[in-house]
Amino acid sequence: MSTPQARPSERGYHQDYIARIRYENALPPPPGAPKLLNIPAEGLKYYTSAAFSSRLARQQPLNIEADAELGMPIDLVGMPGIFDGDESSIQAPLATPPVHPRDKNLLRPLAELGKPAFNPAGYSFLRRTEYISSDAKARAEANANAVKNSGKPPPTSKARKPIDASKEDPVNILRSTVKGFDLANPEDAYTGPDTTTNIRGTTPTTAELDAWKRPKHPSKPDVKFLDAYPLKPDPDAVTDSGAYMITKFAGNPTPVTEARDIRMDVGILYPRELAPDTYNYEFFLPHNEVATQNVIRKLDVNDDACDDPVLYTDKAPDGSGVFKFDFLRTYEPGRGSTRGDQQYREVALALHDPELDRQTASTESTARGNGIDPLDKGAYYYPVLSKVQLKPVRNKNLVQLGLASQASDDEVQKFDGIRLTVREPDEGERAKRATHREHVEPDDESGLDGDS
């Protein structure tokens, strides 16, 4: 009986069954209620831009309130001896427990991570074999010579100069410091016995006296010395805040012309608070060129006619003289830095020489008449409290494109102009300036008469 055989025309096929399985990954509800903002629904591109989100983050304060435990509740119930004064259960143990063998691999340094490299000689894989062999041979010969000469004393290196311990004494350091002031002002040098308030400076050498009389550049011998200015403060220029702020515009506020626009010298930046510690600045310029020239003369204490009311170019509703300033543009702060309490870490210098001043005679008479002492020759320093870059607010461009509302807060609170009147400071302003003047004039007993 013959066995049945498979037909040659029939072939076997391998088939795979593919099934798609979906798993749900439902997110839990948020821990708090969402904060809904009432904003006008206009312009999708405006709300999806980075400018809108950054401005919204500045205007909307965070609604997160940290509790007394700063969001990390600690339950002390169950700690043994905690209410009996024993705090050992919540403190780190005095002896560091040993590391478990399984955790030693987790504490390896970063240099040991990765694929281990077999490099017994300490050479890089980029170096060739023959160089390694020759270097190793030279090193072996050097070790052999060192063994032979082991009985000889090693060569002594250059002996270091002994350090004079007396120079590190605080009193000697103070005497060296006082010596620098004695070189600059020999008439004020203290020559009496040392007391708690006065100390004699170290006697300067002949080389130091010659270096002070004929100074030379330490690295550029070709540079010639022309003139020297003593570094001094300017107490009459102290502001209400005690320091100045340097502002830099991201672009030219006025149209570019061949001549410099002198209106920028007397421009007014008016800060407008949008939120706590968030300000925008409105920039104003004089109405015309005549007003600009008169404002410069009004602010110049060296001008004989600075107190003349005829300099005012406009009249206020009450009939008093004013200077009219027109609104130009609103700016917002960009990059900047604030010194905080370290206001003398960065200063601005102004060189003043009365001999080079063309109005020396009128300067002295006018300055004394205004209660201001005329400045002597010197480099006067003025503390800089902060530096900020101002960039124009682009809300007007968004309004033109239809991406922002016309009746926004910036447009409603904008001022069309400013009427400026120059006056003497009142008692409150003088008291603020007198407080800051104590830092540069601690022995000044003139009170508040010298401020302007």
C-alpha cells in the first residue's frame, strides 16, 4: 500500500497576526483651580507670540502662597524622644554608615564611567608604539642612574627669599597705605605720635619721591605724562537717591541727521509703574530749539541769567513760566544691572580744570551767588547705581496690524506733554541729599545750605 504524497503545486506560507492594542493614559486633574484671564479674543498671532507671554508673565503676579513650613509638612509625632528634648532621631548620625556593596558602583566618579581602557603606561592611544618603547627605555635608564647615585645628596634648588613677617603686620600695612596719601599731599602728612585716630606713614624712599614727581607708564615707556587730576567727590551734585542711572537706547529716538540733536541733552524720562518693581519710561523732548537752549541755560549754575524768569518759553494756566516738553515714545527696560548697596563699585568720572574754562571769572561769581562752591581742579566721581537699556514698546505696531486693542492701558495713561518748572529743592529733598552727602562729607556741618 503506497503512502499519500503532497502535491508539488501546494506551497506553505508563513503568516503573522498583528493586533493593535491601545492603553489609556489619563492625566490626573490639576491640584488647583485654573487661573482664567479676561483678555480680548482678537488676533491669534498676537497671543501666540513670545512678546505677549513675556509681558503677561510680568503683569500677572504668582498666586502661590507658601505656608509656614514652605510646602514641606513635617510630622514630628512618632519621633522617639522628640518632645523630651532628644533630637537625635531627626539629625544625621555621627558615624557615617558603610556603603552597601551594591551601591558602590553608583558612587563612582565620572572619570571611571564608560568603557574601561587598558593603558598601563599612561600614554594616549594617538601615540605610536616605537615612541612609547623608546620613552620607556629612557625612563628605565634614568631610574637606574638614580639608583647608582642614591648615595649622593640631591641637588639643591634655589633658596627662596625669606619672607619678612613684619611687612605682614596690619600696622605696617596701614603705614604703607598712609604713605601713599603723604606722597600725594605732603602738606597734610601727620608727623606726631601714633594715636587711635592718627598714625604716621612710612617714610618714603628717594625712588618713590622721584617716581611721584616724574611718573612713568609701567609698560609703555614712550607714553608721556601730560597732567594729573586729584580724585574728588562732588557733594553739590548728590541726588535724592544718592547715585545716578545710566540709560542706553536700543535705537536712535530721533531721526538720524548730520548734526547732533541737542534736545537729547535735556530729555526727560518719566517712569510709570505698571506693577510692583515693573516700570515703563515715557520719553519727552523740548518743544522747539529755543526751548532747548533756554533749558540748558536754566540748568547751568554758571550762567549769570540762570535765575531769570524770561528764559521760560511758555506759560502755565496760572501764568507762571514753564518749558513745554512733547511726548515722543514709550520705552520698556531691557537688559540691565543694579549695584544695590554697592553704588561706588562703578563710578563716572568728569575732568574739570578751571584754567581751561573760558568762563572762569563768571563761574566763580555765579556759583558763589547760588550757594555752590566753585569746583577746583580734579577728576570728580559720581556713583552709578544701575545701568539699563531701553527699547521702544511695540504696542502701536500691533494696533496698526489689528493684533491689539486700541483702548489699551498704555494708550489711556499716556501723557501728551510735560510743563517743566525749575525750582530750588524743598526741605524734604534737602534732607534726603544731606543723608547721602554724609558718605562723602562726614565732617560737613553746613547742614542743607549747600544743596541745589
